[in-house]
Amino acid sequence: MPSSFKWRVPLILVVIAFSCWHAFPIEKRISLGLDLQGGMHLVLKVDTEKVPPEARGKDVTGVALEVIRNRIDQFGVREPLIQRQGPDHILVQLPGVTDRDRALKLIGQTALLEFQLVSDNQRLLQQALDGKAPRGYELSQDESGNPLLLETADALTGAILTDAWVEPGELGLPEVSFRLNKDGAKAFGLLTGANINRRLAIVLDGKVQSAPVIQSRITDAGQITGRFTREEAHDLAIVLRAGALPAPISVEEERTVGPTLGRDSVRSGLLAMAVGGSFVLAFMVGYYLFAGVIAVAALALNLLIILGGLGWFHATLTLPGIAGIILTLGMAVDANVLIYERMREEIKAGRPLSLAVAAGYDKAFSAILDSNVTTVIAALFLYWFGTGPIRGFATTLIMGLAASMFTAIFVTRVIF
């Protein structure tokens, strides 16, 4: 081996070790897309016409997108896709999610939390029951269905919260505890300190969750009690931490991909890769003999590097992504064919084997580089302007082309 090649061997070993580290175990390192493991596909519409006055002039859809992203991230979905589509639409893909109703509630709940004093004035309550609620009041009912007259003037909102979490309540039922920010603690302290022995309603999306009596001044934290299940309390804590949606949203498109369909897609993709790889292996070994064996080994390393790259970048593997891998493996074989044919031409011209090998690599390099660079440029445009599956295809294609250049030009040259 020429002395100039000796440094390449440690580099190749480092690349192999790096790829193995980030690729295995595959089920933990590489996330599968919606089409491979099942899940939910949603297109949401933000009702920008129902924006409250204080939010007008803001990018309501952008704010809603960030709120939804925060909720889903805390829900624990691995590698979700959440992106804006146009002025008032949001695309959401949740791989692996099977509880449709829970996911829709988590995403679509406005989660407007309010703290409102309960009026003790029975005359005003009767007016409200007669359909003539006085200004500054609104009629509601508690968790038992009893009518309540709520004061709207001094209401505080969930914007004063900094954290929310689930704790077991006195009766064993879960309750949601919350902590207030500095300004919220001051305002809450003033409200509760001035209204001891009065009831304070905790209202979520217009529904009273509880209305406890204020026993003392509260300045730091509180609890929301109700008939929650553990899941409901957990999801409520998530939406309170993520904040309220700035406007109502509705589901305009919904598709659910079952896990069985996803497994079938994986099986079909792997079968296509195995069958295609077997034919390539048979052709390369049968036609090029030992050189074909080297090409097949480089092909296996190419696949390993792609998997390692997916794991390193935390990329999501989709069905089009598998197609991109198969395409790049074919292009990697094409690069080896170009090199070997150049080498054959040099040997037929009477050159010694060592010179024929060097000349074969040198003369094939420009064609291989041009082919890969033009394909990478096309793939970059697919990634920049595409969405979802198209970006998955472009991602694996770019990774595969980079790996192909490394294995075809660098690795096989060291072996020869």
C-alpha cells in the first residue's frame, strides 16, 4: 500500500465506528415516518376572524403553531411534523399516535384558563337566570350543575402561570397544581387577599372546573380540582404549560394510518431493497469477480453510513426515504462500474495493473463527481421547496450520494 494511503485506513475505521454508533440499535436511533409506523395526519384551520381584540394585528397562525408544537413536544410524540401551510393552515403529522380523540383534544383545546370571583348577590343571579345578566357578570354553573354568577371585571387568565403539574388530591383523584409568575403572584395576592371567604371560580374554556372558598391570601401557587382521570389531568397540565391558543382551530383534513399498514410498507420496502441488492450483488460478482466483491462491500458500507447519518441528524425515515436509499445504492454501483470499465480500457491498452487502477480512478472521477453534484443540486431543491415525503426522499438521497462518493472513490481505492 502506498504510504500516502496509510492515513486513509484509520479514517475509514473511524467512519465505520461512527456510523455503527449512531445507527444501532436501529429502532432507537432512527425514527419512522407516518407511512411506516402509522399515526395521524391533520390539516388545521385557524379561525382568524374570532381573534380577541388584544391579539389583533399579531401573527395568530404563527402563535397557534408554536402553542401546538409545545403541546405535542410535551405529549411525547417522537419526531412530529408541524409546519405552516398558507396564512391560516397548519399541517400536523404525529407518527405512532393511535389515541385519536385524546390527540385531537390536546391539539384543539383552546385552554383559556380564567380565575373569576363568584357573586353572592342572589338578586343579580335571578336576573341572569331570567336572561338579563347585568353588565360585568356572566352566568355559568359549577361542576354539580348549580348556577353561578361570575364577575368578569377582575378576572385573571392563565397567562400568569409559569408551570403546571399533576398531583394526587385529597380523595385520591388527580388534581393539577400550578405556579404563578412574579406579576401573577402579585395580582393573585391582591385578588384573593381582598376577597377572603368568597368563592373563586377556576374556569377552563368557559366551563367552571371548581369554585373553592378563598381561605387566605394566595401569592405563589394553587390547585385545579375536578373529576379528572389521570390522562385528563396530565393533558390539562400540558396545555396550561404550553399556553392558550390565540384563536379557535378546526380540523379540515384528517387521515389515520394504521400500524398494520405501516408494517406492510416497511416489509415491502425492505423486500424491494433485498431483491434489488441481490440482483446487483449477483451481477457485480459474476461480471467483475474480485472487483465486484469489493464493490458489494463498499455498497454495504454505503448503506451503513446512510443509516448512521439518519441517526446522527435525528432524521425521520419515510417510504420515499427508502426509495431514496435504493436509488443511491444504484448510483453507487454505477460509480464502481465507471471506474472498473476505465480500468479495463487501461489494461487492454497494455498498462501494468497498478497504473491501470490509478488511471481508472483518475479518469472516472470527473464523470462521477459531475453526476453526483448535479443530483445533489436537484435534491437540495426538493428539500427546500418540498414537504413531508418529498423532503424524506431528498434527505436520504443527499446522504446516500455523499456516502457513495466516499465509498466509491475513497474506500475501494484503498483496497485496490
